Amino acid sequence: MTSDHESGFGHVLRWSLRSSFREYVAALQDGEEEVREGAAIDHEGRFAMHSDPAPGDTPNDDLVLTFRGTVSFRGHGGILAVELENPWIHLSQDGGGTVSLVVRQGLRGGRRRSVIASFDEARRVHDVLLIGQPRMTSAGVAMLGDVYQPGDLFDPIEIQMNVMREHGANEPPPSPF
Ligand code: HEM
């Protein structure tokens, strides 16, 4: 089978996570947001990440779209320290799905993959898959400091399907797109 990397085609995830959280961090005196390891900021200010070859440990009955990149947020003299890596979109047979990513919370926190959102509907319009209403799971709430409630909305997620990959697998995607 030919992988996305070999064929030169892949998907691009575009997501702001939760804009109000990003605006809050940006407004802190020492607030910082950083993108690295494959993540970039697109022309609309969203995080953009390219797809990554599917790892072997994902379930077979779901379609899993895997992306590579790291986003981190800092503030309040280091008390606010959240690092998010490599989001996966798990699409289930019923049209819904979940979002998981590797979370590191706090300066000494461990890293682990958590399901941070779930959704009832993913709409495909031409080459774009739109997840309009990803809702926070309790792990998603915990990831952002237990401020929101389970069921609260993250920002919409947009995935551009099968776009031509102009750069090598290990290079960050171009910015702006
Ligand atoms: C010194 C510790 C902290 C203080 C004094 C603090 C203070 C505040 C204040 C005053 C707000 C309301 C801001 C507004 O409405 O404009 C807020 C919102 C918020 N804080 Fe913190 N915070 C602290 C730590 C944290 C940590 C560790 C997190 C976890 C990542 C966090 C996540 C949030 C979130 C998600 C919001 C809501 C942002 C929104 O959507 O409007 N905070 N915080």
C-alpha cells in the first residue's frame, strides 16, 4: 500500500482549539503560544498540521486521521503550562467521532493521549471535512484547567483532504498556507 508520504498527498488540519482560550492567553502579561514539530499558523490564525502516517495501534473499525505537530501555551508565571501534540480524528461508522491528542498539563505533568472532544457529525463538502461542533469531554475540560464544562464547544475543525504535499515529511508545513 502507498502511504500519504510516498504519494505526495496528505490532509491538512486547521483548528483554533478554543479561540477564547487563545485570546485569554494572548492577553496575559506573560502569555505565550508556540507552534513546533510540524505545526504552523495559517492565514486565518488557526493551527495547521499535516497528516502523518497512521500508527499501528489505532482501532481498525474506525477511520483515523492522524496529524503531526505540537502547540503549547504558557502564562501566569508557569502555572499555566499546556502542551498539545499530534491530534487524531477518529471517525466512527455512525457519522460522529472523537478527537484525541497527547496532553501534557503542568510543568511536571506526564504526557498521555486523551480523548478531549466528541462530535455527532462530520460533514464532507468537496475536499473539506468540517466538524462544526466538537464538544469537550471531561478530559478536554481538565486539559484547560477545569474552567469549562463537559459538553462546551471547542472551535470548528476543518480538514482539507488529499492536498498535494510540497515539502518533505520531516519539514514543517509552509506558513502562511
Ligand atoms: C495563577 C493562576 C491563574 C489565574 C490567576 C487565572 C485567572 C483567570 C481569570 C481572571 C480568568 C477570566 C478571564 C476573563 O474572563 O477575561 C481566567 C480564565 C481562564 N483560565 Fe485562568 N487563571 C489561572 C490559571 C489557569 C490555568 C493553570 C489554566 C489551565 C490551562 C487556566 C485556564 C483558563 C481558561 C481556559 C479560562 C477561560 C478562557 C475563556 O474562554 O474566556 N487558567 N483565568
